[in-house]
Amino acid sequence: MVKIQSIYRYPVKGLSAEPLPRVTLAPGATVPGDRLYAIENGPSGFDPVKRPYLAKSQFLMLMKNERLAGLHSAFDQASHTLTLTDGEREVRGDLDTPAGRAAIEQYFGAAFAGELRGPPKILHAPGHSFSDVARKVVSIINLASVSAIENLVGATVNPLRFRGNVYVEGWPAWSELDLVGKAILIGREARLKIVKRTVRCAATNVDPETARRDLNIPKALVQSLGHADCGVYAEVVEGGEIAAGDIVEIT
């Protein structure tokens, strides 16, 4: 039996995951609240009206800024409030107000001064997702593939290194990579089409709990399998509620 083990969202690109017991997917949309915001690392030219896709190199990101993993973030979507906990220090700001954004920007300006190409800025545009891909997608991780990676690197691998939205158990390792072009049904209503394999970058080398860059997962994948793929992206075709424990069927 194949089922959802867990669901996550990442309200701010590069910051910590938030678990969701259940969520309602809408056609053509991401997991609600996922990658709503990004932290601009110097001027990027982002236009909130045109909402262009920008490469992740324009933002603070785990691939280059592993210290982000040392922060604990919590986002209250109702009040737009982001809370950052850095050791004993706590910073809070309403991202819907100039003052609230400024408080968060000032924190990153000081804490990440040596890693910035210019003043950090909170970016947001209604309906826009700061995903690593231009399409609005749901990221799916096969937990058996994560276990296979543990065997390749000889170490425990936290699945959150892969920053997925939906973690699935019950598929054979790497079988998700053969699902591109196929549809899956989650629960009773939500139907998704697998559109792309997920190519892994150096962000997966960072432990999400210790913030240490302690593994080289893309290199291990390429050396052993000839590719750096783990997980897939899917587009929501028919919406509906999904929850941890829901059955996943290939249709």
C-alpha cells in the first residue's frame, strides 16, 4: 500500500519547513502557503506585477547560505507574521506591513552581512510562488529513495534535506522517476500529473537540524546512478483535500 507519510510547506524560501496534517489542493496551484516569500540577496529586478520566474541564486538559499538551516521560522498566514528564532534571539514581523518587513530585513542584513550582495529585501506577489521551477508544482519525495541514498552515503539522511511537500511511503526506491507523464490520485479527490524529475543541488548537503554541510548527496547520486535526481514535481489537475495517511494510486 502506498500512502502519504507527511506533508510540509515552506512559507519563506530557504527557511524551515512547517508540517501540515492536511491541506486542500487547488488545480494549477502549489500547496497553500508554500514559497510565498523569498529573501532577495541584492537587487534582482523582481517585478511584483509581472511576477517573473527568477533563479534561486537571486535569493538567500541553502545551496549557498547553509546558516539558514540554523534558524527556526514560523509563519502565521492569518496575520502574515513571520517569527524567527536564532538561539535565544527572537525576531518577529508582519510581512504585510512595511515596518514588519523592515524588522525581518534588518535581521538578515546584520546576521548575513558577509553573504549579501546588497540590502536584503522580502519579496512577495499575490499568486506567485518562489519555487525552484517556473511552473506551480507540488514536490513529491519517495521515502524509499531517501533510504537508498542512506546506503549510498553510509549515513542517516533526514528526508527534510529534500524540502518536499508530500512524502510518500510504499513505492520502490527510484520508481517515482519513472512516473513522469503519469497521473496519481491522492485520497478521494486530488489528481496530480507528474511533470518533472527533481534534480538535486548542494542544498541537500546541509543537515536541516545542525546546519552543517556534512554530505555530498548530488555527487553520490551521480557516481552511483549516473544522475542527481530524487523526487518529482507534480501539477494539480483536480483539486481536493489530502492528508497524512491518504492512499496514493497511479491512474
